[in-house]
Amino acid sequence: MHATDFLSRKHAYSHVPVVVVYGSERYLKLEALKRIPGFSGGDDVELTRVPGKDADLRSVVDELLTVSMFGDQRIVMIDDADDFIKDNRPGLEKYVAHPSKASLLILDVKSWPKNTKLAKAVEKTGLAVECTPLTGAVLLKWLEKSATEEFGKVLVPSAAALMIQLAGDSLGMLEQELAKLAALVGDNQTITEDDVTRVVGGWRLETTWHMLDAVRDGNVAFAIENLDKLIVSGEHPIKILGGVTFVFRKYAEATEIARQTRDLPGALRTAGVFPGAVAASEKYLRRIGYDKACQLLQWLVEADHNLKGGSRVEPRLQLERLFVQLAG
């Protein structure tokens, strides 16, 4: 079961003797564990956390089988338990097959192959919660849902997409940015792209906008100067490309819409270009011409492929090449 399904369950959590949380998305693991009674402590619960590298199977099992003198439930959690499982798989399989009903064993792991004997045993007696990163439409849906349920705000889809492009796909970071946005808009019920632009990204965002405006206006030298600032500050090339794609994909969409409507300003607005940038964007597309405008999306896709391992050329040089292409 994925954590998003587990967290959306309306009925109360049913006690099981073994819980596994697996994957790399820490935020989902913490949220899932909050649903486990006793994980956050309490008068009737004894919680023991042990790093996987220090865990000894015999001691762990003894702890789980010991009747608590001060509480009704005993919880033992093994953090970073991948190596612990690898070194103690037969013993864990034996325990999970006949666990203590009065205790709870929690295993926090990165990898959890479902075809192993241990995984199948947990499926019968316990619960495994998948905490892998969210991507694409699922991530957008989660972000919009969080804005509504956690902060009582409506996050428009384009604003959600911009947040991900600027802040990345870490759920913890996105949750922090949502909190700042909710505070910024105050009594307003809707969070827009303009709100995101003002809050998310700081000086890096401002530098990114200057860089992309320079590419649009044909000032490649100034664009590369700002690219250098971003890279020196530690900004990842993939994230920089995300900002480029967010802006220039709209120009590609507007080109296709205008081909059918013969109304370029209207096409730019329909594609989601900021109202204040429509005139400059129209001038850009007319300057580079229809043939090159039709290649914008192809250039962006190629750059994404190359930056993700499809080319051995230094990422900075790849981005410079893309700027030259986009600038026409």
C-alpha cells in the first residue's frame, strides 16, 4: 500500500505486530508513522529506537517479547534497517511468522523487494507502507490536496506546477512553501502563479527570471552570466532546466494554438503566459519565426534527455547551447 492511500484512509488504524515503511521519501514515512498509535509516545506505550547498524536481532526480539511493566504496548523501531534485514533475514522471517501480539516492530528501510519470504510474511501478519517519491500528476494532485486540506486554500494547477519547478519534488520542502504561501495570501482563498513567484525561490528565482527574459530577448551573454551565478550558488542543472521548460513550453503551446486560431496574443494568454509578458513573448516568437518556434519543445526534450545522462558534455555547456537555440 502506498503511503498516500494509507494516509487517506478514513477508518481507524488497526493494530498489527509488524510495520515496514520503505522508500526514500522521508516526509511520507514520518506522516505514515504518525498514524501508528504510540509512535509519538504516550503513558501506555514504551518506544525504543535503534539504529540498524547497532541493532542485534536477539536483543530486539527479547525486547519485543518482554512483558511491559509500565505500559500496555512495547514498540521497537529499527532505523536504516536494510543491512539489519540482510544480516538477520532467517531470524526475522521466524519472528514475523509468529510475532508478539502485544508489541510492535517497525522497520524503516530504503528497499523492500516484495518477492522475498520476509515480505510475504509481513503481508500476512503486518503492514508494509510504500514511501517512494511522488511524480507527475500524482505529485500535482497531492500538492493541490494539501493546500486545501492543510491550509484551506485553492492552489491553481499552474501555480502547483510552478512550485514544483522552483522548489523541487521534496514533499517536506513543498509543505514548507505551502505554509509560507498560505500566510502570504491571508484571507484570499486562492494561491496563484504570481503568489508563487513572490514567495518561492528567493534571489535564485529572481535571477532565473532575469536569465529567461534575456534568452527570450536574444541577450544570450546576459543569460549566461546569470546561469553562472546559479550554478556557482549550487543550483542543480536539472532544476535550472525545469525553470527554462516551465517558461518556454508555454511558447511552444502558444505556437500550436496560434497555428489554428491565427491569434498569437490570444494564444499566449491561453497557454498561460503572464499577462505582463504577453507583448514581449509575442515579439520573441515573431522574431525567431514559425519554423524555429515549432522546434522549441523538441529542444527542451533533447536537453532533458542529455542532462539526465544522455550526453557526456558538461551540463553548463549543454545549457548554454540550449540558450543559443532558444534565443534564435
